[in-house]
Amino acid sequence: MLEKLNELLEEHYEEMVEIRRYLHQFPEVSFKEFHTATYIADFYKDLGIPVTTNVGGNGLVAKIHGALPGKTVALRADFDALPIQDEKEVEYKSKVPGVMHACGHDGHTATLLILAKCLNKLRDQLSGNVVLIHQHAEEYAPGGAIAMIQDGCLEGVDVIFGTHLWAGVPVGTIQYRVGPVMAAADRFSIKIQGSGGHGAQPHKTKDAIVTGSQLVMNLQQIVSRRVNPVDPAVISVGTFVAENAFNVIADSAQLIGTVRTFNDDVRDQIEKEIDTVTAATCALNDSTYEYTFDRGYPAVVNHKEETEFLVEIAKQIPEIGAVEETEPHMGGEDYAYYLRHVKGTFFFTGAKPEGVEVAYPHHHPKFDINEKSMLIAAKTLGSATVQYQNQSQKSLVKPHQA
């Protein structure tokens, strides 16, 4: 069956590319993916595959029921785009001003649609069911995953596999990691309230810029001096706003930043430490503050057995020349929620464009992928699905006991 599945995927590769390029031209941002959702639903309806729309919002869930009994495998692809102007000069450049697929979600969607089409042709040989999760709003917290889960997308699912096309990694490479692979991504905001005045009379003011500057530096001591050094963590201030005339001392200032962690205890600790450090810094400068900490996605934590299973699957695929362990990534992904409900793994499929030494990074206006990576991703996910079901089917057949 695997040989036939791979043959079908190769036969439909050009269609996969066409789908990806169509979606690339008509991107939609998180929570507004109405046209894309309709496109996906129509694709499944044309194949006669049952599909449920409006799952947790704009999400969709399609199901392929195998003819033979067995486990249920879920596969997930996201389909939202980003509010970025496409600066590539290609025939499939985005036609929507200020919006583009700058992270590969169009490729994820095309991969899963064609894989579903091929698996559906072989459903008489499938030992179990395949749940195809097309998720909206990965890019913007609270994301689409948690709402889709609450709406039942994982009901009856035994295992879930997912991949991210990774432009910085050469095509033919699969990267994996057991345990934490992507970080929890949180946002904090601090508004400092001082007392403004004339720039020539600082002694009559409570300078919010000075307080904010001290706070930026003091926050760095949380990771370097309060968090256990064996636990990775990042605190970055990305916004510092205190705009005034050149001769005015700021009355208030706002700091906005992000926290990245892998350990839930460290995550809790940093949330409290930021408040403690802010309170002390503002007290020193006789100022007050308002502090909010908004939790984003938790860390993506891969399950050991399922990850090791995926590694062995990847090694069997001829187009894959390297299967390597990756370092943890500080980027966030709401795939994390799926892994908190069922066992599974999330891996990276190399998608570096041809002819470049260094690929444009994800979320860059000139981001692109090597479309051959989609075929490799489809074969990897397809092989994982079929072999997991076949392995489970064998375990259901118990030897006769005298």
C-alpha cells in the first residue's frame, strides 16, 4: 500500500503545486480565512469525503474511514496568512495588498489536501481512520487549535502527526526532537506612570523614560540571575514608547515584550518576577505602573515513542537524505494544544529554496519555499499514518494461547 500511496502522491504533485500557488495568491489573515475555508471544504466535497466546517471558528475536519478496523490517526495543517506585503517577484505573488503566506501554511494545506485525496483512493486498504484537521488562526493567539479541540476535533483520535515546512533547512532533511521542541510564547505590557515636566527642570519631575530604561536592564537579570541556568528562557522588550517633544520629560512610558520558556514552572516564575522587578524599579523612582501578562501558546512537547516512530519512518523514504535532531526553537506554535490531549509529534521538513545560500526567514516579505518539500512532507505523513495503523492492527491480533 505504501508503494502505491507514494506513486499516487507523485502523480498528483503538480496539482499540489497548483493548490499551493493558488492559495499563495489569495491569502487571508487569522480569523478571517473565509474564502480559504470554503476552498478546502469544496475540495473534500468534490472527493466525497465527509467534512465538517466551522469547527472552533473557521476550522475544518475531514474524515477518511478505512475499510479495516484500526487506530485513528490525525494529521494537521494550518491555513492562515500574515499581514505582510509580498515583495517576491514570482507569478504566484499575493494579489491581496498587505497580506501574504510568509510562513508556509499554503504549502501545509496543499500537502494535506493531496495526501487526503491519495489516501481516500486507498481507503479499502486502510486499517483505521484518518482525521484531517485544517486549522485556522495559528499565527495569532489565542489561535485556532484550542477552539477546534473544544469543538471536538480530537474525539476518537489515538495519535496526531504534524509538520512545518522549514525554509532554513535543505530539502531532503527532516528535523525532530523528543520533548520540548518549540517554546511557550507569552506577551507582557507595562505602563509606567511618572510625572512629566520641562526638560530643563528634571528635578521637578518623575522621568518615565529613565524609569523605563532602568526597568529594561533590570528585567534582564531575571533570566541571568533568578532562573535556573539549565532551564532556557528569554525576556525581550520589543516596544518602548514615550513620545514627546525634545524638551519635554515624559509623563508616562509603555514597555511591551515577549517571554519564551519551555518549563511551566519557569513560565509561572517569570510572570511573577516581572511584577516584582517592575514594582521595585518604579518604587525606586517614586512612580506607579500597570502590568499585564497575556499567556500565548504553551510549549510544544513531543512524545517520545511517537517521535522515535516518526524518525524510523523518515529514514525509509528515499527522498530524505538526513534525519537529524534539532535544537529547541524559541518560536511558538499552537500545535502544542493537540499534544496536551493526545500523543504525537511535530517535526520540521526542509524547504530551502533552490539556488540560495541563505533563505529568507519565515515572516519575511520575500519568504518562499521549495515546493518539492511538500511531496516529501506528504510521503512522510502518509507513511507515518499507514505504518502506525498497520503496526496497531498487528497488535490487535493476539497469538493463540493453549
